[in-house]
Amino acid sequence: MSANAYRLATGGEIDRAQAIAFRFNGAEFSGFAGDTLASALLANGVHLVGRSFKYHRPRGITGAGFEETGGIVQLAGAEDAPNVLATRLALTPGLEANSVNCWPSPRFDLGAAAQLAQRLLPAGFYYKTFMWPGWKLFEPSIRKAAGLGRAPTRAEGHDGYETRFGHCDVLVVGAGPAGLMAALAAGRSGARVMLVDDGLVPGGRLCADARRLDGKPAQAWIDATLADLASLANVRVFQDASVWGYLEHNYLAMVERRPDAPGLRQRSWKLRVAQVVTAAGAFERPIPFVDSDRPGVMLASAARSYVNRHAVMPGRTALVFTNNDGAYDSAADLARAGIGVTLVDARRETPPSALARIQGLGIELITGSVVRAALGRSRIHGVVVAPRDGGGPERIVSCDLVCTSGGWNPAMHLASQSRESRAIWDTARATFVPAPRSARFHIAGAARGTFDLAGCLREGAEAGAAAARAAGFEAMAPAAPTVDAEAGAGIEMLWFVPAAKRGQKVFVDLVNDVTIDDLALAQREGYEHIEHVKRYTTAGMGIDQGKTVNVTVIGAVAAMRGLKPDAVGTTTFRQPYVPVEFGAIAGHRMGDRLLPMRRTKLTAWHVAHGAVLFEAGLRWQRPGYYAQAGEGIVDATIREARAVREKAGMYDGSPLGKFLLKGPDAAKLLDLLYINDWSNLKPGRGRYGIMLNEDGLFLDDGVTLRLNEDEYLLHSATGAADRVYAHIEEMLQVHCPHLRVVVVPITSQWANVTVCGPLSRDVVLKVGTDIDVSRAALPFMAMAEGKIAGLPARVMRVSWTGEMSFEINTPSRHAVELWERIFAAGREFGIAPVGSEANHVLRVEAGYISSGHEVDGPVDVHDLGLGWMVSKTKADFIGKRSMAIRRAGNPIRRELVGLLPEDPQRVVPEGAPITPGGQRIDSEGFVSACVRSVALNRVIALGLLTNGRARIGETAYVKLPDAVVPMRIVAPVFHDADRARVKG
Amino acid sequence: MRYEFDISAIAPRAIVKLRGDPDAATRCLACAGLRAPLRANSIASHAGGDDVLWLGPRRWLVMAPNAREDELAGKLENAALREPMLAALRVSDMWAGFDLRGRGAPDVLAQATPLDLDATRFAHDAATFTDMFAVTALLRRAGNGFEIWCDRSLAQHITENLRVAAGQPDKS
């Protein structure tokens, strides 16, 4: 076949001087600048583009834009991407694309064997077939057979994507006649305007339909209008960009393709706008008939686009099948391009205005008839035409192109998603049209159901001006240009042509391979509601998202049920309305930068000294352990824990939550927040407290210090800081506004270097301090301020290791110096930096509880053996009543116990269930922590066990997938039970 | 680099946080020779480089040259001792600051914050907390550019994201 055999000699918006070579399925072709992949393939006589999703039927190009249902390709090479519409892909040098859903080729596809099994694959087949011996047996091969493309493997990564926010006063969606007028009207008012158009070029259908405005070709008016807009600094125009989602409060999602920025493939916008004007146009809908999915069948408007815009003949002999006046203009343009045209109109009568449009063009008109079936497989070679009422003979008409036109569907996706408009049925236009009901949402042109050009221009101008005024600007609708004549809008409902014989397929949704029979099956099986029909059959899902399918499905269901379409109702158009690459949505927030990991001032030191960082709550990164040469996590943890038990350790406690409470009612607030008493705490002393939520469940625990008469320093667990802060603020702002307290979070102001272990006091003295750190002067739970290592410090005698500890807080700027000075001073005492893993071992030995381990959702303080802390004197505290009610309702609780495995070296996973006798039945508890104890030189564990405290001395059984581990139930403190070492 | 953009760390500044009763805050600031801004989310600038930022109904930040930390914080802390419902705390160590310059700075920032940074909406004296790459940060105008102040623990997260947003290679 000669190159571009179907190219017209003149016309079109292509540059014949710029030939472009490209490859499709490995074969070389050429097109011109201004082509799309679809137009270039058609120019080369290629109609068979791929195979269908489910049955692997041959499919060709059906549209000329986002309404495409057959021309779906996989890009290859550097541009590797799936689900690309050939109709939306500008032809560029070196472009390489392949068919989808076929192997080895679209012409000979082994997957087409699926057509032999069609009877096994009706709508919803996965709910009722392939059930024996099990769906999972078949699922992998069914999933492999389905789908459109494959995920790209290009190495570009996410550098090529960007997500950003955007703002404007007026967002105009669509740069067709209505959108351009709207942007002009709003732009001239001074409002900040964004004009977003998803076409490869602006103008909507103006050039595709070869219209004339003010007596000149439409392109001249488009160019002049764009020049006008370009002169306005307050207007930004985005071409080849789609507004694909409309969320609450005028928050919209947009994707910008090929943005003018180096290295950027796509840019995703999150728009917050004051006013929206949608002028997104309309989609022509097909008229399904038997085998109307064959290559060579396309929308009449698409064929007209190819002729006028790309100077391509989609076929040499065309049959136009319609039920409306508009198709007469399409037929006329095809005929003018030299294509032989037969026009089949399902209506018995054709309005004179429509007839006038084809007069003298040699078009044969057949009225009152329908196309019953297409002939051909990989490319049609004719159709069967028959009287619509069934009477009279059938006739075979030879043709290599069938253009269908069943009317137009306004592009209602934004209107539907906005929830600021409802869809109403319009019998005269045989479609649903949007009825906006919001002062910030405007619809103009074909998107509103106005299909004549003059009306589109007028509505656009008015909507743009109205939007600008609503945004607070003075605006007037500019005068619209005059337009040439066009066919009328007459239409007669025809949703599909039913099959004459059993077994013939009438495809209503080409993307998902849904047939009229599938819709009927859904009805028979009780899925009558249109939302159920959609989900059961998948009609309108996927790439199409209802552009060409939805109204046809609604009409077909209405016809089956003998209802009017408005009685059937509409479905909601989902986002994204057009295919959007995941990369565009994700942007560059990936990898190490996805989550906001937090670092202390000491993090770099830790890493430089071999620390392996773990997340310690609220994204704080803390050393898990410091690996020395040849050490793994177990050895390092044991070494560090042993250093603390026998000599000294130091750790970075900076992430611990810190809040200053100031005010005359601070003690009252603490009394409300915590289960224990605070009013009697003396300045300079601290107390451990437990905070419950309103359900009486554990919220947080920590030490609070009284700094002076009305100032307290509250510490929360690292991971609980945010929820504790929110809890306190809620109390102060909502429930107890009478309390005179100010709360200020100050976590990052202070670095915390904690020195712990029997030699910790020696280390502190060695490094030098003007604070008396003796037991008498600074006992357990006391604090003092002064200098350590010459640096300002606040020292607290608090311990979470079961050893004497000095928590040294200093303003963060001094963190590294303080740490290094202590590390150097501690060397002679065998000090070791300690990670969270060793801390975990030490606190389990000491029997201290930990959030996420012993403390999970349903635990209260009595369960943890801390009921003694509950104040006997306070009238109330948050959670008191809930806790009492719950315990009164069911006194049998899971209680904290210690566990010792019979095999002293047997470690069980934390979280492992405990079941009666180790049987495979409901659990009676779980292991909350299990460590290799350095104090006992064996494995120890903590757990929550039903009636646990009463069962001390008995044996519990941990049920693992492959074993049952007996464990002796003991008290949950393994080390320093009298806290003598802690108080040392 | 995709955008004309430069980011640099700001040398430490004296920062004092005031939290509590607005009248008490006004009195406290006056003791240090400072006045509170009259509009929410704006800055009252003073001679000598002292700025008072009004960031919430009961929340202010005083930013000043680092050399004045002890003097300024001392005055404010002392004044706050007389105000039972006002806390004045030096928080200079909590914050990390970054200076953003270049014609592309608004485009880079638009990838970080949902704020409308148009000069008509975010004026020359504007300052506000905002979401920035999923964390909270303080954004203020500074001459032709912007300043970002964030909890220092999150500084690397924000600066790395800004760097990549500007078009520098992703190292992650």
C-alpha cells in the first residue's frame, strides 16, 4: 500500500511540508505535522488497531478525540505508557506504538479464542461461573487475558511529573466557541481567568466542522480570539489539558500534558476557583447494531473531523446511518471530499432544511431504514440495510466506512461531579441536559445541550460575563460573530438496532465489551436500577466513563422496560473522566520524600556512628541500634542493653513530646486530664501520670514536672504528642473554656540526652555540672536547672530503663556538643549509645508499659496493674465514668502478665495469640512483647491474658502457625521490682 | 533546574512565642517596645529588624536579630510573669528558616502549599501557617521572595521537596 493513500491532496490543518515517520506494530509509516496517530493510521489505510478487552474482537478507530473506544494503544520506547488514545496522540518524529490485547498481532490474535467461550463469559460471569473447584484457580488466567495495556517500565521515574496548586477567579473549561467567548468576557473584566482545553488545538468542533464565522474560516476567528486573550495578562490558556474532576467547594483537578517546562511530562493541578464555566462540548453517540464494533465503523462527527482537520478519507465509500439532522452536514462534508456517500436515516421524514444540506452532492438517501448488521471482520466491506419497521426487503450496501450518528450527549461530567447541577431529560434533544443550580457554576454551549453554533457563542459570552460578575468584577458579554448556516437539530429517538437472529452481538460499550444482551440479562436477573446495571455489566466504566455509552445504555434499558429515559435516571460520572497517568497524580512526592520523616539535631551523629534508624512514632527517626563491625540487630541490642544494666548508656530522647502549661488553673486541668492527683505536686518535682480518653481507655502516659507555682512541663509519648495536644486543646476550647490555662507545644525547642545505668551519675559528674546530682539533692522524680558541660541544662531524674537515669535537656542548638561531651566523658565508664531496640529490652525487664505493645485500644489502667494510681479523692477525671461502666459490665478482663517460655531461648513473635491449651480456637490473649533479657539471660515476655493476674503460676500457650509454645505465667516485672536501682 | 529558584538557610534568629490573652499580649509586647499587627496573618515590622507576626487568635511570634535574643526574650518573659493568661517562651531552637528567591519561587511554592500567593491575596506583609508537603510551616513574604519557617525536625523534608519541586534531580 502506498503511503498516505487515503490522504486528500488539499485542505486540513496539517503541514504537508513536514513528513513524520513513525512505527506501529513494528511497521514503518509516515504522516504529517498536525496529524494524530489515528489520523496518520487512517491516512495509511490502517483501520485495525487492536483487540477488545474481553472477547478480543478486532477493533478500529471510532472517534477523533476523548470519545475514542477502539483506538487504544501502548506507547513504546522512551514514551512507554498504556491506555493511550490514538485519537489524542499528536504525531511526533520517532513515535512508536503497539496494539493492545492481542498476540502475536491484531490480525491474528490467539486470545480471540475467548470468542469461542462467549457463552461462559456473560455480564457478571465472575459471580456465577468458574466457581468449582475455586475462583482462585481461574482468576490468574482470566486477569491475564483481560486488561488493556501494561504498566510502563521506562526509567524516567517520577522526575517527569509535577503536582501543584492553582487559583483563579474564573475557570473556563473548553476552548470551543462557547469557551473562547466565556474566557474573553471574563478576561476583559480583569478577573484572573484560566482557560483549559483538552484538545490538541483550540477551537473545539469549529475547524472539525469547517465552520465560517464573520464570513471567514473559523481558524481566523480562533486565532484572533486567542490573540485577544494573550494580550490580557490576567488570562492563562492551557491547551492539551483536561479538567478531570470536580470536588467540593470549587476544588477541581486538572492535568496538563506536555507543559512548557524542561523535562516535564505532565503537570497535575489542584485548582481552587471562585467561579466555573464549563463549555466542554458534547459527544456524538453511536447507534449500535449487529457487529457495529468492527473496524471501519466510526462516529459521523469523527469522520468529518478527519476529512476537514487532517485531510484524511477514513474510507472511499461511506454509509452514514443517523436519526438526526446534524449528520446531514457530516455526510455533505464527506461527499465534498470525494467519498461516495449513502445516507440511511431511520426517520421516515427528513426536514427540508436537512435535505438542503446534501442537495447536489450525489448522496443517496434511504429514509425509514436502519443498518441491521455490518459485514466483514477485520474491516467492514458492507452493511445490511432494512426498513426500520421490519417490513420490506433487506438490502446489502457495499462500503468500507460506516458513520453513525445517534444524537449528541452534552459532556456532563463536571456538572455531575459538582453536585451543583442535576441532569434532566430533554425529549426534543433526545438526551439528558444539565440544569445548574449554583451561583458559582455556569454551563454554556453544547455542554448545556445547545447544539447550534450561534447559541454556543451567545451562551459562552453570557456565562463568562456572569461568572466574572459573580466573582466581583464588572463584566459585559462581548458581541458574538455571525455564523454560517447549519443543519437543524431535529432528532427521533433510536437507541440501537436489535439483532434479528439469536447469537448476533450488538455491542453498546466497546471499551468493556458490553452487549445489548448483557443489559437484558441484568434486567432479567433483577439488576434493574441503572446504577446496578452499570456495576453488573461494567457498561460505561473504564476509559469511556460514560462519554458515548451512558445515555445509550439508559435509553436501551428504558426501551427494554417500556419507560421514558428520565424514569431510568442517570449514573454519576466518576473521576478521572479521562485517563490520567498515576505519575501525574503522585507528582514527585515519592521515595524518601513521601512521608515527612523527622530528624533530631543528633540524627546525623547517629548515622555517622553506625545507627540504623527506625521510626519511633509521628515519623520521628531514632536509632534502632548502633551496629558495630560484624554485629547484627540481636548482638547490638544485647550489647547496648548490657551496657545500661552494668555500666552506662546514653540515648537521644529528644522526640519525647513536651508541652508547657501555664495559668492559675493548670493543676485543675491536670487533675481533669490524668487519673491521678496533681494539685499536691511540689515545684521542682515530677510525677508519672496516665491520661484516658472519654471512653475510659488509655490515651497516653508520661511524667509531668511542676516548674513553679502555675507552670508545668508535660511530657507525652513520642507518638502521642499530636493527639495529646489536640486532646488538651479540645478540653480548653470546647469543654472547659473556664479553665485559665495556656498550653504551648515546645518539643523541638529542647534536645534530650539521657544518661542511664549504674554509673550514670559518675558520667554526669565527670562531664562537669554545677547541679548537685546526689541522691539527696536530686532524688528520683526531681528536676534541677543549671549547667552541664558548661551548657544550659534542665536535668530530670526519670527512668524508662529500670536503672538510675538523668534526662538532660538543653536548647537544641547545644545538642551535638552536649552529646559529644557526655560520650567522651563516659568512655572511661564504658558508656554506649543505646538505640530503641535496647530500650525495648530494658523496659520489658523493668515491666514498664509501652504504647502499641501493652497499651492498645481496649486496655484500661486496671488491666495494666496500675489501678492503684487512680485517685481516690478526685471527684472526676476524663474517662472515669466510662471505665467504671465498662468494668461493671464485664469484670473479666485481659490483664498484664509476665511470660517465661519453657524453653528459655525460645523467642515468639510480638502479637502472637495465646489460646486455651494452644488449640486453634478463639484467643484468650496475646504476647505484647518478647525479648532476650540481659538481666535474666533468657527470653522473657509480657502479655495480656484473660484473668491473667489470677493465673500467675499456671501455663499459657502461645499458638504459632507451626508450633505451640508453653509459657509460665509470672508477675510482669523481671528486674528491680522494688525500684531500688531506679531511685539510686 | 526547571525554575529560576534559590533556597538558602537563614541564620538563626531570636524567636519568642506568645500564646494567650490578646490584651495581655499587647501589653507584653509594649513592654519590649513592640506593637502587635492590626490584621490577622500579617506582620508588624519595627526598626532594628524586629517583627511581630500575628498567626492565630491567641498566637504571636516575635522574630528579631539573633544577637538580641537574651535582651528581647528577657523583656517579654518578664512582662509575661505579670500576665497569668499569657505564656512568652523563647523558641529560637524550635525553628529552621529558609529564604526563597528567584522568579520561579511562586511556581515552586505552588507545589508545596495550597495558599493563593497572588499579591492581591498574599500581601507584602502577609504571614501564615500553611500546609507544606503534608506538614505545617510558616510562610511569609520577605522583599521579593519568601521565607519559610518550620519545625527544625522537618527542615530536611521540606527543603528536599522544594529542591526537587524546583526541578533538581531526585536523589531518593
